[in-house]
Amino acid sequence: MIDYERFTLENGLRVIFHQDVTTPMAVVNTLYDVGARDEAESKTGFAHLFEHLMFGGSINIPDFDAPLQNAGGESNAFTSNDLTNYYNILPKENIETALWLESDRMLSLAFTPKSLEVQRNVVIEEFKQRYLNQPYGDVWLELRPLAYEKHPYKWATIGKNIQHIEEAVMDDVREFFSKHYHPANAILCIAGNFGLAEVKALVEKYYGDIPSKDKQVRILEKEPEQKIFKEKTIYRNVPADAFYFAFKMPERKNPEYYIVDALSDALGREKSSRLFIELKKEKKLCSEIQAYITGNIDEGLLVISGKLNQGVNFDEFEKALWDCIRDFSNFVMSEEEMTKLVNKIRTSKEFQEQGLLNRAMNLCFFELLGDANGINEELEIYQKITVHHIQETAKSILIPSNCSLLRVIAEKNEKNG
């Protein structure tokens, strides 16, 4: 059970306080309700670019990192298709340094040509290194627009293409900040050995005078129901042929989300999973295989991915995979197997929540979903999943008409023949 207190400032900032008397450290975590899904299709990659720009200094504090490091702290951030999250970890005695820095850049980020140019170049280099010059790096740039036709999940967080970042101008940046970076669009979590009255006073001191703005109404194109099997084959300079089977799955607030999550674990989470045992260990068709979910707030994907063994062709592998999926859907798991599955999920969740930062981030995330207490209810939901839930969900989701398949074929260079 993770205890917390919740309060809201007059300007709309939602605040969660989680007390932990066992640690000398404190966490200041800020989640902004903006991700790649909030971008215009003609200007993608902005949420991620903005994550970098937020470290470029504010009007009052030109260097974000130096004061935090001098206070014994560290910070980082990440962007997804759904949200942007910034976190600071530092000794509890110095928490005001983090609150000062975070509140000041929420209020008055510096928009300088130099900062934009520096961070744009950083993002462009990241795009090249991680997505264009890395084996299998562009897989999600290819898979997303194959799986999604309308919803903005059809582009990756980094953006549809590098030109959108190259062409970003100051007016675009200012507009994005004004629309998304304000108290009503943020959730702040403070975690550490404090009292509630102390936290309320500190938050009011640093955030209370930031002007309020109206939260944007999110209107996204709804993804049409997929009714046909979709496939695409690309040729790349990679070590081995690879496969990515993407199945549409329910949104995060749908109770079936948890069933699909458990289903993906049963299929391909580790060496005891069905796909690993049958296709890798017994039939030796692939060198690696796993199943996982994207975890999106809107309709996400259950993905089965891996690499083929040398000499195995796609036709042979795909037949074996669909046979394995059909067997899995038609035969009910044993109660013993189901118990082991839920126990592994519970262990994973409990391990994750040992860290103060993870607790703070998860409290913010569940508050974004509608209620921070979801962090305490999740395990109970998993424990109510039955073998019949798994079987019925597998039958409805793991079907060709709900699947988008990306094949990556290794180009044979002269050396390999």
C-alpha cells in the first residue's frame, strides 16, 4: 500500500505528496500531460524537442543543471507518445533548489535562438544515431504507420522525419510552451521525509503565483477498427532477419488492458513462456523472441518480435507462430500456470515500487489516468484475472485481421555472399 496526500493549487496544479521517513533523499517529479500524440502531423517531434529545451535555462536561471548539482542532486526527463516527465533526486534538505528550478522554468522558460539551435542539433543527432544509423533503429518508424492509419500513434516520439525538427522555428516553440506547459496541465509529486503542512507551504511558495491557464481539450482522430491483416517487408543492413507482429489492444483504462498485459507475459516474457519454449527452444526457428505491450493510454499494441535463425525463412516461421498462437488460444492454461504468472507480475510490481522515484512517477501517472490510488488497485485487478479471461482475450486479439506484420530482411553484403 502506497500512502499519499493530494491537493490542488488555485492555478490548477495538482500535487501529490508521498511521505517516506526511511530515506534521506527527496524526489520532485513533474508530469506534463503532453506527448507526441498532441502534435500536428506536419510538425512532429516537438514534445521530445521540448523535453530538451526545458534544460536550456529560464529567464532567471540560465543554467538549470549547475544549481541542482551543487545541491547534490541530479535530474532527467523522458517523453512518450502520451506524456512528458521531468524528475529531480536530491538530499531532502535541499528540496527547495529543485522546486525553485522546476517552478521557474514552468513560469518563464528562456526562448533564445542559441538554446533552440543547440537542442535542435542534439535531437537531430539523436535521430541519426538511434533511428537511422543503428541496426533495426528505424523499425518503429516503419511499424507505427503500418499499424495506425489515423491516430497520432502512427508516428514515433522522435517524430515522423528529421525535417520537422530541422524546420522548427521560435514561434512554433513559443506556441507549444504556451499551450502545454502551465500548472493546469501538470501533476507534481513530492516524495520524501516531510510533513504535509511543510510540503503545502513549499509548493505554494514556489508555484502559487504562476498564472493559471485553461487546459486544452484533447481531440484526436479515432483509429478505425482494423479488419484486415497488414504486412510490410523492408530490407536493411542488419545481422539477422527480424519480425514484428503488432496486434491492436484496448486503451489503458479498459479492464481488458490488464488481461492483455498478462497474456503477453504468458506468451513471451521469459524463458518459461510459450513462444520461447516452442519456437526457440524446441523448434529452433528463432534466436530470440519476446512478447510485450506498448502500454499506451489510448489503443496500444501487443507486439511479438524477435530474430530468425540462419537458414529459416519467414514462411516456415510464420506458420509455426500462428500454429502456436492458435494452440494457446484453444487450450485453457492450468491454474498452476496462471498462479505462477500472477505471482511473477506481483513480484515485478513490488520490486518496481521499492524505489522512491518509481513511486513518485507512478503516482503522477495514475493521477493522469484519473486517480492516483490506481497504484494501489492494480495488483488486485491482476489477481482477479482467470485462465478463461486469458483464453477469450487471446481468441479475440491474436488473430490475423487484428495484426500488422513488419518483416526486416537482412541485406546480404559482398562479404557474406
